Amino acid sequence: MIRSHVSENPDEHPFNILPYAVQCYNSTRNKTTGFTPYELVFGHTSGRPPEHIYLEKN
């Protein structure tokens, strides 16, 4: 995700996408545990699946 964004936007700093990448990771269900990292930490779903994360294009 980060590599793709950086290759498409070489002038933009990769830290700009970091919050979106973290949200995506924390909302992605793990095949082994069957839970997302967010669910394991907070005990419930985040309410925003990773499919709803959009990056603004400048």
C-alpha cells in the first residue's frame, strides 16, 4: 500500500499515508485468529472496514 502510493506520488512524503495504512492494517481480519487487531485490543469492531478508507488526490 505504501510503496504503491509513494511510486504514484514521488513528491509526497510517505508519512502522509501512514495513518491510513495503520487503519487498514488494524481493520483487516487475521486468518489465524479470525479477528482484527482492533477487535483484539478494544473488544469490538472499529465500525470502518478498510474498504472505506480513501486517500485524497491533490
